[in-house]
Amino acid sequence: MPSDASTVSDSRARSQDWRARTLRSVVQLVGCVGAYVLLAGASYVFFAQSLVGGVALAVLAGVVLVRVFILQHDCAHRSLFQRPVTNDRVGVVLGMLTLAPHAYWRAMHLVHHSTSGDLDRRGVGDIVTMTAQEYLALKPSQRLRYRLYRHPAVLLGVGPIFQFLLRFRMPGIVAKERRPERRSILVTNLALVAVHLAFLALGDWPRWLVVHLIITQVAAGLGIWLFFVQHQVERPYWVPRAQWSLKGSALQGSSHLVLPRAFEWLFGAINLHHVHHLKPQIPNYLLRGYMEQHGLAEEGVKLGLRDSVLAFRLKVYDEATGRMTGFPPVHAVQARTPLASPPSIEPTGQLGRLLTFSGEER
């Protein structure tokens, strides 16, 4: 058994480690949020003088907002600070900037971690993915809807705007018994209303709205691209629930997007997604160090920038070949056994159970 002296020593080491992490987290928060506010404010001011200058600054603000979202993501896993309540409170504030209500988004994201790659539990916090058989069993109107959903113009353009500006504003997307998630939506909405009312009363609201829309489109579009390529790969990890494992989901079903170090820093190392899924309690700035220390650099599904663009050609999962493919020819529908409906998770029915399963709901 360890001696009292070694226990005290271990406790001091953990305390020192958390102090160092807290300092780095605070520096990141102040730097990223400060840079975002300055760029957004400068864009608003420049728009009155120069359209090009205003747009350029709004685009830069949108890029920085992606990193702010990564900090909120770390708060969702309660990895940014030692105390869970500190992570939650900081996450709420960051959610007012990213437009993602923190408690609601956290709940969805934890479900994603506990179900990614599970064929029997799809539909929450994921890019909707059907099997080839499920797609062919759909009615023509349903196939059209799915085809539109998987189109890059929707995934990167219309979709992000709808998700962040409209869908995240609706408390009804959460079951009534999930009060913290519903409350987070309402609180975020009130903050947004307050900001817009302030511009209506004291500033140029149409100009602010344009700036706001550009920032949201850039940040959300980049965010969806990063999220899409994290699991949408040619040889994915899709298995029935009985065969699912956290390690398999992380190392076989999560991408390792190889980016220049500057971009990796800008995107909070979320491109090392296989490491994040393996150890979600590690904050963004320690992911690369953990990967190198534990020999995980060659793990994950390696992708380059070109591969990340080509990934948008992948539409359905073909269980027969174990590959993601394009849309199968519709005339093959007669040769397939129709399915009543694809497996899915309904957030209002099973969210509580899935959150418990994730192990991070506490």
C-alpha cells in the first residue's frame, strides 16, 4: 500500500498540474475571446467606411470564433478547469458567443461520444448517415430529402445557419423533463435578444446584423467541415451495438486530420480527433503531447486536406463492403429487403439513458 508521504506527494503533484492547466486555460480564454470581440467590433466599425475591410474582419472574427467554440467544447467535457461548475459556467458564457446553448449542446455531444460508430444508436449529435439498404428502402421524397441534407451546399451553407441561428433557439427540441438543457436555450436566447436590442437602440442594427451573419456563416461552416470529416471516412467504424467499443470508435472510426501546425493550433487540435475520442478529458492544448507520448501519431484514420474535401462524396454506408460510398442506384431497390425505418435515437425519449451511458453526465 502507498505510504502517507507518497499520497501527499501525489496530491501535491495533481494540484500543481491543475494550477498550470488553469493558467493555460485562462490565457486561452482571455486571448481568444478578446481577439474575437475586438475583430467583431472592428468589423462593425469598418463596415461604415469600407465594405471589403468590414467583410475581411468579419471573416477573421468567424475563424477565431471556431477556436472559442473549441474552448466551449472543452468545457462540455469539463476538461478546461478542475471544478465541473466552473466549466459549466464558462461554457454558458461562451455559448452566448457561439450561439450554441451550452447545457443542450453538451448533452448532445456526450451522446455522440457514447454512440459514434454504433449502427443501432444513431441520430443525436451526429451527421445523419444511412446504410445503403436504408436509403434504397425510402420513398422517393425521403430519398430527395436525404440527398439534399448530404449535399455540401446544405451541410456547409444553409445547414449551419439553420442550426445555429434557428434550431438552437427552440426549447421544444428538448424534452420537458430535461430542464437544464431547455433553460440553457432560453438563457442564450435572452442574451442574444439583449445584444440585438442594444444595437437597435444605440447602434446601426442592420450593419450589426450583416456582421453577425457573416461571422456565423464562416464559423459554423468551418465547424461543420471539421465535424463532418471527423467520422465520415471511406472505411468507417460502423458496428452493431453488441460489438461497439470506445477504443474501436476512437482509433478506427475517428479521423486524424493532418493540418499545418498553425491551423492545428487555430482549431484547438480538434483535428487529432482519434485522441480526443480516446481521452475526452484532455484539453485541446495537451492533445498533441498525449498523442506523441503514447505513440498514437499513426493511429486514427489519417486524412489530408484533399481527403477532407473528397469526403463529401461519401453519402451512405454499405454494410456489404464495409465502406462509405456515393448514393446507390435507385433501380437496385427491388433487389433489397425494405426496412421499415433506419435505426435512430430520439432525443426526447432516450437522452437521459444515453447520457448516463456516456459516463460524463455528473
